[in-house]
Amino acid sequence: MNSITLYLTTVMIWGSTFYAIKFQLGMVDPLVSVAYRFLLAGLLLLAFCRLTGMRLSFSRREHLFMLLQGLCLFGINYWLMYQSTAHLTSGLIALTFSTIVMMNIVNGALFLGQPVRKEVVIGGLLGLLGIMLVFQPAEGSFDFSGPQFQALLIVLLGTYCASLGNICSARNQRSQLPVIQTNAFGMSYGGLAMLVIALLSDKPLVFDTGLPYLASLAYLTLFGSIVAFGCYLTLVGRIGADRAAYATLIFPIVALQISTWLEGYQWSPEGLVGIALVLLGNLIILVSPQQLRQWHRRWLARSC
């Protein structure tokens, strides 16, 4: 896939997972659901690697960095996000998670020595402003006291864990570790870690055999985990964690559209302005000035 296809696939799948995750919350504890999801995804990917003859032999040091990526990106991040759903709306969680764009810029500079490009900062700020306008009703009803504020801090911590996972993935790809095998081991490690925490926390290892839970688990495992993370982390390796993370500013828009169809969400004028800002920021962050000049010249040539 080219980068645009990878980007669109990531956005469309992750945008739809907001609705799918709702069916994972119920009789099964969120920590256990996260363990099920990533253990299943990791085992399926490992089986795929084995059947297709992909290399599965790595050094202890390489496994250590896969473990680190798994803990941050396929374990702790989702555990914290799932915990917050009882007190925050999905819109506010998406808004908070979109701060990963700025976190990736800072962490990329700190840990990988990546330059902070001004177009990424400008585009990211425009996108964040747009997301704030889209979710203005959620912000207006937010109570900065009690469980809601604690949940907000938990989401921010989970987002930072995800950012560190992005940096780990970028580091692993720089070290020539293949994305599919890295994801296979990382998801397995992340799911196993969540299972161990669940056992130590005396969480009941129950399983919901109802169709909504099984269908959502299958979708989140195959598409939300295996396909989407494969596309996204390939983007991280190609264009950097800062630019790839801009997908997190777009998939909330997809989630809102699904909510419009299935949950009766009503768009506001502020929301439409917010979408325009997100798309503008997207253009700034993904398209280089040279490409814009080329498009402008082509447009002028066709007009003449």
C-alpha cells in the first residue's frame, strides 16, 4: 500500500472501533477484554508468520523492545482508555487522545532526535482546535471535579503511553525489525501482561458468549488491532510518528459520522467549522510545500 491508502485505512477502521468498543463493556471487566483482544490478535499474527515462513527468531534485546512496545501500545494504553469510558463520553476521550500528535512531536525530538517541523506543529494545532470545536458540547458539560476529572487524567496518561509505544515502534523499524512480527510479539506480550494484571487483581476471567460481544471482539481483533495497527505502524516507519499520529485527529470525525447514523448525533455549526480546520491541518501536515506548488501549477495549466 502507498502512504495515502495506509492512512485512510487506519482512519476508517479506528474511527469505527469507538462504536464497536461499546459492546465490549458489560459482564467482562475491561482489563480482561483488553487481554482477550490482544492475546487473540497476537496469536493469530504469530500463526500467520509461522505459516508464511516469516522470521520469528530475534535476540533478547529485540524482544525487550517488542515487549516495551507491547506494554505501551497494546496493553496499558487500552486498559486506561477502557477504564475511563464509565465517566467520559467517547467524544471527550477522542478529543483527549488527539493530543498524541503533540506528544509524538515532543517524544520524537527527545528520544529519536527528530527535528520539530513547523508545518507539523501548525497542522497539529489547527487539528486540535478543530476537534475542540467538534466536541464543544461535551466540553461544556464537563465537570472538573470528582470522577470525571480523574478519568480525564487517566486518558491523558493512556495517551502518553500510546505515544511512547509509537516511539518504540519507530525505533524498532529504524533497527530493521519487521512490522508484522513486531506487532505479533508486541500484541502477545501486551495481552499477556494485561492477563497477569487481571489475575493479580482478582478480576474474574469470564467470557461473554453473546453475539454482540463476540462480533465486536472479532472486529476489534482482526481489523482494529491486526489490520489498523499494521497500517499505522508502517506509516510511523515511513513518515515519522509525528505525522502518522495526525490520523488520531481524523478518526474521531469518522466516529461522529457513525454516531450520526446509529445514535442520532446532531451536528452543530461549530462542528462543521471544526471539521474544516481538521481537514486544513491535515493538508498542511501531510502535503509538502513542493507538492502544493506542483498541484497549483497543474491546476493553472488545466485552467488555461
